[in-house]
Amino acid sequence: MKSKLPKFLMLAALSVPGAAMAVEMETAEHKEGKHVIPVSDHTVTANVGIVSNYIFRGITQTVDKPALQGGLDYAHASGFYAGIWGSNVSWIIGSGATGDAGLELDTYAGFKNSFAEDFSYDVGFIRYNYPGSYTPPATYAKADTDEIYGAIGYKWITAKYSYALGQFLTVPGASGTSYLEVNASYPVSDTGVTLGAHYGKQTYKGTFADNLAAAGNTATYSDYKLSVAKDFSGYVVGLAYSNTNARKGGYYTYTSTSGVTKDWGRSAVVLSLTHSF
């Protein structure tokens, strides 16, 4: 418990209103006898949340346990953005690594904007960081991962493609590993309710993935999710159901040191509470 305390303090710091300065900065000027207060081109916001199970691309990152999460974002009127986001995780140690690896800390930057009224685009880079001192199992790499991504949206539907630049979440030599997803987020008018749907396919590339496939233990899989969320004056309560077709007993099935076997890509119901400011 003592070793985990700094990680939770780091996540909590991301959600402190004073530190985040989650307001649009404004300046005042005097013009023709009137005070004009133009909105700044710069916006800083923060978010904090708790989930009953942290699911990433259909796979549990906390081995079916809750997660505390938070982030800080900067956006410019030009469309440029950058941010940092963190969550506790347990999948690295749970998959056989030794040491300390209980935190995910992501950093990202990109550019997004709209065009032709109902269309939008988003391109960027994200690094999944897993700070800590740990040793992965033999033949596996460290979990840190770099991806570039591009997305195009039309109204409430978005398609996104993510491409790994090297190793991918402990899989060595996985450059070209990709994730293609389609997301729908439909706000129900005047209710504060948003309905969501998601489908994605994670495709692994490289020698390691080829060897897995040759042994009948492919890591490639598809996932889907259905969700509903309700905004209560800035506090969003969400409920989601996710599942994958990851083969039972395959790459995402792990046996703990106590002998308990779990399929990390199995169906899951997740309850969440988030707040942005």
C-alpha cells in the first residue's frame, strides 16, 4: 500500500482545480468607453473519474478491479491540443512481470478541426507510459508504447486508425500493429443522455505476433461496446457493456501466482463517474 500512495497522489494532483486552472483565460481592454472581454485562444481543462473496471480496447487493464483516473488538457483555437492522462493499472504485474508497474501515464498531442460543416478530423501522437521499476517475462518487452493516429468524423460518427511505431504493450518488434475503430456518440436532445456504440479490431504485426499465430495463439481480436451516459450538472454517470472475440485460453488468458485463471478479454459491465472542469 505504501508504494502505491505516490501514484494516487499524482492522479489526484491532475484533478485539483487550482492546479488545473480549468477556466478559459480572459483579458479586459477598454474600447470606445466600453469594457470588452475577449475570450482567450487558450483553454486549459481537467477531468477526474472513477471506473469499476478500466477497459482498453476490450481488454481489462486492472484485472476487473476499479481505477482512479484523471487528466489535464490544453487546447488552442487553431486546433492544436496536448495533454496528459493517468490511471492505476495491474495488468503488467498480473501478466508475470516482477517489480513495480501500477501506473499508466499517457502523454499526447495533435491537431483537430472541422470542415464542410458536419465533418471533422483529428491527427496526433500518443505515448503510453508505464513508469516504475519492473522486469517483464522472458521474450517480452517493456510496456511503453508509441502510436500515431488519424480520425475523420461525420456528425456523431467517427472512424479512427492507430498505428504502433515499435513495440506494443510488451510485444517486441511490433511496428505496424494497428487498431481500427468506429465510434458513434448520439446525444438525445434536451435529456443530458448520450448513447454510444463502438467496434474495433486490434491487429498485431511482427515476428513475435507471427510466432504466436503459428502456435495457434494469435493476439489479434475484435471488440465492441454499447454505452449510455447521463450528465448531472457536470457529473457524468456512465454504464457500458463490452466484449471481445479474443480466444478463450489464448493470448489474453492469464493464470495468477495463486493459480486463478482469468480471461482478460471477456465480457464486462462497467460503471463510471467522471467530472470535467
